[in-house]
Amino acid sequence: MKCKIAISLVITLLLATMIFAAPADQPKEEKPVKCPGKVSVLVKEVIAVDFQEHKMLNKEAQPLKTVEFISVSPGAVKAIVKAAGSNVVTGDVVLRIDEEPINKEIKEANAFVAKWKRILKKRAGWKVRSQRAEQQAQNNITKYEELVTLKKDQLTKCEVKSPITGIIDQLKVKEGDTIEKDFILGTIVNIEKALFQLTTHADKVKEGAKLKLTIKELNKDVEAVVRKSTDGRTFLAVDNADESIKPGMTGQFQILFQTHENAVVLAENELITDTDKPYVYVVNGNRARKALLQTGHKENSKVMITQGLNAGDEMITHAILSAKQATLRDDLTCLEDNKKITVMIKNDEKGKFVKRKKKTDQKIYKEPTQTEKPKAKPVETKTPPKVKKVRRTPQVEFYPNKFRMGAHLSYYKMSSSDFEDTYHRLTGFGLDFAYFVTDKIDVQLTLGTSSKTASVPDFPELELKFKFVPVSLDVRYYFKRSRKFDLFAGTGLNYYSFEENNPIIDVKDNAIGFNLLAGGYYHLTRNISVGLSFRYNIVKKTITDPPVDNQLDLSSAELLFGISYGF
């Protein structure tokens, strides 16, 4: 009996040892995923958007102003009053030059002045006097008196003072060094504002624009303002009243580098990256197609797709685990190229997924968030609700600005040979204002001015001066409008106010005519455009007062080049 109990205990101990000796973290064998022959999926339509690409730049801080201070008197450095790194205000003493050698020279020069004055005084009592010798003595007195004045002036300059308020950035001398006149002793910087120069991409920022800038060494965010210097350089200026930003510190900031219009953009977590190239699955009839992608700029967890996916494609976002229970798979494991699929949509009323009948019935699946509350089921009625057809607003393919105002330069070639022989070509400038009555038609008011001085062909000493102010009211029709170009043609009325001053008689009058025009705009930005147009003006006037009996022909071919702002 005791033997059986002992054998049972041994067997129990062996079994326990085997169980507990097995590694606790040994992974369980995962069961292979069973994939159906046809996969039910949810899809979303790929939509083109405008994608902004930014550039991150790092620039070193520069002082607002750097000034070199120099010695105005030669000598040895007696004392350094302000060391490098010290704060100074205008007029503070930075260092002192040894005054003793200058005092010694003044003493010696005074001795020479006294000596020559004694010699001159003695010569004044001589019976035989030498005018030349007395003049030489007087010259020596003047020479040494001027030397005394010069050295006394040098004494006042032995104290080298700060020319500006700031920080001593560099000091090139030490006590005991001997320096010459105009020697550069060091530099003082004014850091009330810290400057960060944009040596690249300066054309991407505008004067007065405000950017967030991070000082890396201080782990501090500050506001910077874009400033353009007169010599064409571009800086970011930061107020630095506390002088915490030192020259050489690094400022990091980003600028809007480019806006990609009508770009295909996906979230990075939407890409499948288990191969060399990222890819997604798209709907290809009743099958899935593996679309290999080429990617471009990435920013804020978004990536621009440059190749492999187009706007309007239907991208597969989820595979359905259970249509009745409305549950989804964690991944797209069961999908592969050319796999049969069934596109499903969410039926919110029944709480399940149902087969999509038509592509137009598609609803984008949106995962519920924790903050969303379940929607109450509507009370079922016998009469089915009427479905209203929603009219889609057509996408605007041009900038829908209603007003446009601008300035232009004009070049006139007059039709009249008499006018052309006297005044030749005319140039002028003016303003224009336009209002779009419809998307294709606008009304433009143009105001201008031009003047020209000439001489009478047979009497070059006589001067002629012609001046006119053209006003045109035009109606223009746009054959093409896009985000880059506008092309138009039109017609309008002209009103010219003109005067001519000549030696015979002065003429001042006005005339009315009409014109034909055509041209276009090139849009630099959403609001700013440059325009080029050609206008043929037909304006004639018979001058009756004063009675010069003259038919004045102001008809011309006019070329206009301008810039405008739309809003």
C-alpha cells in the first residue's frame, strides 16, 4: 500500500515538473486565416485636392547691426575697461591708451617753443639783425606750438568709446599691446533684433508676412516678420529686447514652398508597405487590382501620390468579416491582385452591410468614434420616404473674382500720317477697373494719360506739345477662363480729352469714338495677374473752335501691358 502511494507521488511530481518547466511565453501556433473565394469590401472614391508643400529651413541668427571701433590715437593699451561679451551703450569707455608718451611729447614741444622764443627775443636787441634767421625762429615756434595742440587733442582721444549700444562681440587687443592710428580694435553688435537671412527660397515669402520660428538652443518659439532690405536681401526679423538670442544661434522655421493643385493625397496609414513599393487595392469591375504607387512629398502624416492612383478611382479601405454583424477585418490579408470582390455599403437602419447595387449608391464608410452617440432608429412607416435628387454644383475651373483693378502701360501707333510725322509714337500709363456681369462677360473702365513734345518740321526752334487723356468703356467676352489663362475679345466707346500747344494757336477739345480689342491675362496667383491686350481705336474730330479748319484723326493701334488684382 505504501509502495503504491510512493509511486503515485513520484508520477505526480514528474508531471508537475514537466508542466512548469515549459516556457511561459511560448507562443501559441496561430491558425491560418481562412479567406473566402470572394471578399466583401468597403471602398472610397479618390478625390483630387490642393496639397501644400512646406520646406523646413535652419538659419543662423545675425545681429541687427555690426560696427567696428578703431583707435584714433597711436600708443600702448593701458587698460581694458569693457571685456568681450560686455553690454555697452553709446559713449561708454571700452579701453584707454597710455597717456604718458603723449604728455612727454607735449613737454618736449613746450621746451622747444620756450627755447626759440628766447632766441628770438635776444636777436631783437642785436644791432645787426638777420630777417631770415628771425623768420626761421618764428617758424620753429609755430611748428612746435602746432605739435602741442595736436598732442593735446590726442590726449582727449586716449579713451576709446563705444559708437553704438550693444554687446562687444570681439576684442582684438589686450593690455600692453602697441597700436597704430586707425587700428581696428574690435566689433560691437546691436542685438535688439535678431536677423535670420534667407539665402534660398526668398521668393516664397512676402514682405510683412509673419512666421513661427523656433530657437533650437533655447527651445523657444518666437514670432518672426519678413523684411526686405534695399539691396535685395531677405531676412526674418525677431524682436530681441531681452537679448536672449545670441549671434550664431539656430532658428528653425518652415515656409510654404509650393501648392500642388488637383493632387491625389492619402494618409500614410492607408498605404500597404510590405513590398518594395507601397500599394493599395482599387476596384476593377468585380475584381480587386493591386495598384503600385509612386509617392512624392510627405507632410503631417499625408503623402502625395504622383503615379499609380487617379482621382475617381475607388480604393478598397476595409474587408468585411461579417456583413450581418457589421464587423470588419483588421487588415486586407485576404485581398490579392485580381481577387473577386463584392462592394458593400453600410445600412445604418438595419445595422449591417448590404451589397451596393450601383456605384452612385456608394456611401463612404466612417469608423465610429467614442464621442459619437448611436443614432435612434426611425419609426417605420408604411409609405417609403421620397428621395430627393441632389444637383451637384459644377466645379469652378477658374478663379471666380468679381472685381479686377490694375495699372497699365500703353504704346500708341497713330493712324494719321500727319500726326505720326510730327509726334511719332506715343506712350502713356493709366488705371483700369473691371466687373464681371457673368462668368463670361465683364465691363471694363480704362483711364489713361499721355503727352508728347515735338518741333515744327520746317521751324525746329518752335515747340509743339500734345497731351490727351483717353477714357474707354468696354464690354469683353471671355472665350476661355482657367486657373492660368483668360482670353477675351470685345468692343467699347472712347472719350478723348486733348489739347495742343503750338506757336500759332492753342487747341483744346474732346472727341468720341469706338474701339475693338482682344487680349488675355496670365494668373500669377489667385489674385494677381498680368495682362496683354491689343486695341484699335477709331477717334476723329473736326476742330471748329478755334477755326483752324483741321480734321484731327486720333485713331490708333494701342498695345497695353499691365498688372491687376482680382477680388
